[in-house]
Amino acid sequence: MLETKTLLAEYKNSIDQALRDLLDKLTESDYADLQSRASLRLLDALRYSVEDAGKRIRPILSLITAEAVLGSSQRLDLKDNLATPIALAIELVHCGSLIHDDLPCMDNDDLRRGKATNHRKFDEATALLAGDLLLALPVRILLSEGRDYGIDSWRLSRAALKFTEAISSMICGQALDMDISLNRIQGEDLNIDTLTLMQRCKTGALLGAAAEIAALLAGADEDCCRIFNNFAHKLGLAFQIADDVLDATSSTEVLGKNTQKDLGQNKLTFVKLYGIESARALAAELIIEAKQEIRQTSLSTDKLEMLADYVISRSY
């Protein structure tokens, strides 16, 4: 486990630095039009929720997927990894979605990643707009950075299409979550099928895109991309189950966000339907299935399987 944490920390450090460099471009010539139109407060709010934040699971998944496709057993420098454009773009979308999740009209939270949520640090309007920008800007980043990496236009256009589809699915999953929390969906419809659909969209869509688009940009064929997508969706469901369990069993100090919120907000969770131990067993089963999925390829999958194990063994 220590080796896993060390390797993931190395990826995270590289991603953190790349995101800082990318955000710096917002004030340079490539994005001068954006900088001139956006208030400094908005850009500060964007930085606040992006820099040095989170586990970076989605971009790490993109990078190690591409390494597997490219046949590299070693960690590639980000400038040599063809998945870097989607890795950074997807993490920006994820950060934007968290800003929106925390807003008073949604989950109404005041703590995220161990610090005040964006609307508490700035204000609700600025947070809303920062989240909006983090949903729109990454498509541009994927295309412009992808071009700089020499990725051909066909793969880039396919990647952009899949990326926007994933963002749309994520938003629909959040809408379904809100419908459940506000009792618009009740009774027999509050079942495992509804929960799985919600989490496949809300959590799984970006994870699926992180792997599938990375494989596409690295040169994988359609069948291989599909396998990576299936792997990541199972990984995503297991990730969400682990989150549900942690919300019910861990502390605010460990998680860096308020716990026990799911019950208070009438959330439909795997813990609510199955209980803690059965939910843990389901997550473990999904990880086994995810590994079986990825082993269908002829690629080296050691790091992908390591990441899969980490998803359900993490403490935060």
C-alpha cells in the first residue's frame, strides 16, 4: 500500500504542477481574450478550487491508461504522455462540478477538501460562474493542448465529442440526485436500478471518459477503448460505494468535508440500500470485475489494477 501511495503521489504532484502551469496560461497570450473578459475575482475563484486539490484520480487514470496503450511500464513525463490534454481537462471539469455541488441550491456545503467551499470563500454568484467556466473551458483546452501534442484531428474531434457527452451525463446524474433528494422520485422507484443509473452518470461518466479518451488519444482501437470505458465505469461505481461508506463511517477531519450528510439530505446511497458491510462487499466485487475487464487486453495492466485496489482501500 505504501508503494501505491508513493506512486500516486508522484502522479498527483506532476498533475498539480501541470494544472498550475495551465492556469498561468489564462493570463498569457493564448488565453488573453479570456483574461481580458473575466474579472480577476473569477479567475481567483477558479484557481482556489483547482490548485493542489483532491486525489486527482481521474487524471491519474487517464495517464496510466495511455501508458498501458503506449507500452510504457514507467511513469511518463507529462510532456510525453498523449493523454495529458484530457487528463487536465477532465480534472478541471471535476473541480467545476464540485463547486456546483456545494452551492446552497444543491448540497449547501461549507467545507470541501479541508477548506471553505468556493461560495463561502468568495460569494455564491462568483462560485456559480467559476463552476460554469470550468465546465466550458476544458473542451477548448483539450483541443488546443491536443493540437500542441501533435494528435491528429480525427482523434481530437472524437475525443471532444466523447468529452462533451460525458459532461452532459454528469450533469444529468446530478439532476437525478436532486430529484431524489427533493422527493420528486419516491416509493418503488428508489431502487438499485435508479441508484446505479444516477451514479453511472454522476460519477462514472467522467471516469469512463478519462480512460476511454486517454486510450483513444494514445492510439488504441475502438474495441480497446470500449474495454477501458467498461473498466472505468466499474471502477467508478466502486469508487462511489467507497465514498458512501466513508461518509457513513469516517470523520470530517479525515475526509476534509462534512460527513453524515447523505442521511440528513435524504440521499439515495449504497449504504442506505445495502448497509455498510454489504456495500463494501459489492465494491470489492466490482473491482474484481473491473480487473477481469481490463485483462481482456494484451496490455500491461499492473498500474491500472493498483489504482483499482486503491479506490476501495483509501481512507479519504
